Amino acid sequence: MKDVRRPIDQNSIRFMDRLCLHIRTRNLAYTTEKAYAHWILRFIRYHNKQHPNLMGTKEIELFLSYLANQRQCSKSTQRLALNALIYLYREFLQIEISDLTYKMASKPRKLPTVFSSTEAKKVLRLLTGKYALAANLIYGAGLRISEVVALRNKDIDFEMNQIIIRSGKGDKDRITLLPKACIEPLKRQMAIVHSIHVEDLANGHGSVYIPAAEGRNQLRSRKEFAWQYLFSSNAIIIDKTNNIAGRYHIDETVMRKKIKVAIRSASICKDASTHTFRHSFATQCILNGMDIRTLQEIMGHASVSTTQIYLHISEQLQAPLVSPLDLLD
């Protein structure tokens, strides 16, 4: 249950516990909480576990320069670390940080790898069951793997032909299209999940994790079919937030391994992964005439500049260059 907030004793005096509790009072996404905690811990360890109260601007500058020089981090990674440290000092410790001077990361941004239609088809045909359906949703709707595994039955809208992504990246909801090719497989998967859920209820289980804000108001919803995960796990586990037994969703790691094996079996030599399906979706949407702003909304990008990378790729695919060698008689 990697995307479920770990319980923290409200009376804990541990520094990181107090920090995480503070982040939760700001209603920041759990992914943000984990990222900030990760970079703040790395900052503390880099400075030989000194307490942040004893450090400041100079130590932040040294750490950020270290990320650029020794670790060769990307600009986005360095920026995330900076955001975490600014939150630590300005928001949590109430210590003002003066203008920072540090070496900016210069690692260039790489073009994403994309599948051709033929390659995508080869990989998808090598997957079976719920893993095939999940991969088809990534490629057919542009979802992130974390969004696919977290889908619940209520998020599939057959009437409107759309999928609702709840609390995606940036803790934002959005709507994406529902591929027609996925409709019947989705209905079959729902039937399987429903059968398992009925059996779980008969055995005294059938509860599912619901985010705290919704769970308090909808305690009965925990056992409703609509709230059950579309890709539920094979085993019943204990939800540590309330000690209730139920099913969680399948693990992202298992999904990644299944798709990686399929890519290898398809003899595709590109540096491809599960996320390549999402890149391929965006590129194909541009090639099919979708405007950049609509694609930005569907992909859930905070900035259109992130989406524009696919415009660049699609332009190259539409007008392939011809080598002088190929023009020789």
C-alpha cells in the first residue's frame, strides 16, 4: 500500500513525523509528502545529520550544487529538492532563506521513446488478462501506471465514454477518453472483481481503502462494489490505517515487470518501458490532429511546455528526413 499515508502519532516528537504532520495540515498530496521527506532526509544526511535548525542558506547551496556536480541530477530533480528545502525552512521551521547562489543542473532533457503502431501491437498481444487490459488503458487513454492500478469501478463511465482519474499527479482530478476497444474487456474485468467481492463479503471481508477525507463521510462505501479497485490484488491484506481486512490494488512493480518481459519478448531494442505507452499515446494524438491544449488536459500536464515535446516528435514523424545516400542512383 505504497500510496496510502502511513499512520503517524499526533503526539510524536520525532522531527520527520512532525514535518509530515505539518505537510498534511497543508493538504498536500501524499506523493508530495514522500518527495519532500525524501529530499529533506538526503539534505540532512549529506551534512552529517546536523539538525536543520543549525543550518541555512550556505548548506542549501552546497547541497544543490552537489546534486548538479557530483550526482548530475536533472533540472527538474534539483528543482524538486529546492522546493522541499524551501518548504522545510520557510513553512515548517519559519526561518527565512536569503537569495540562493548555487550551480544549476545542466543535464539535458532527453526526447521520450515512442512505439510505432506495429511495435505497440506486438507488445500488447504478448500480455494477457488484467495486465493486457491495464497496458491497453495506458496506451489507449494516456494514463500513468500509478493511475491505472488505482482505478476503481466507479471511475469508468461507459455512458459518457470516459475515464475519471482521481487525485492524479499534483493531486488533481481529470477526465480522459475511454477506448472503444477496452469496453468489453473492462466489463469482463468488472464481472470478475464483482464475483470476488461477493465472495469476500460472504467471508466477512470486502472492505477497501478510501482516502481519509472521503472515508469519514462514507464509511459504508468501503464495502460498496463501486469503490472496489478495478485491478484488485489476489490477496486480502490489513489496512494499517484502521486494521480492516480487504483487497488493495495490484502492485505497480509487478505490472512493470510483466510489460518489460513483453517488450523483451517482442524483440524491441528501444529503451522502452511501461511509460513508453503513455508517450506513444500523446504522439499519436498529435498525429491524429488533437490540439496541444486538449492533449495537455488529457495528459494531466501542469505546463503546456511539457506537452509540446510530443509536438516536436510528431513533426519529425510526419516529415522524415531523407539521407543523401538514399538519393544516389
